[in-house]
Amino acid sequence: MRDKSHEEQIERWALFVKNNPKKWKSIHTEFINAQFKKSEKFYKTLEKTKNGKKKIMRIKNIHSI
């Protein structure tokens, strides 16, 4: 179960979005794009390891190429 600080952070973010209708979108987009970049970097690094491609296939539930 999440603690009270998590709920407080959600409330702070909601207030920020409400009070900054134009500013929050660019911040959120930057965050989401960073998550995609981090994921891509992880998979590229994993692919270079022993059986990396097989591991990626298992993670992504890919049965054949």
C-alpha cells in the first residue's frame, strides 16, 4: 500500500496542473520522453549481453521473429 506522501504528491501535481494549464504539458512530455529513452537504452544494453535477444523476446512476450 502506498503511503500518505504519495497521495500528497498526487494532490500537489493536480494543483500544479490546474494552476499552470500551459506549463505542465511540456514538463509532462519531457518526463514521458525520458522514460522512453531510458527504456530504449536498457534494451540496447540488454541486447548486447549473452542471450540478450532471447531475453528481450521473453520480456516482450514475443514467440518468434
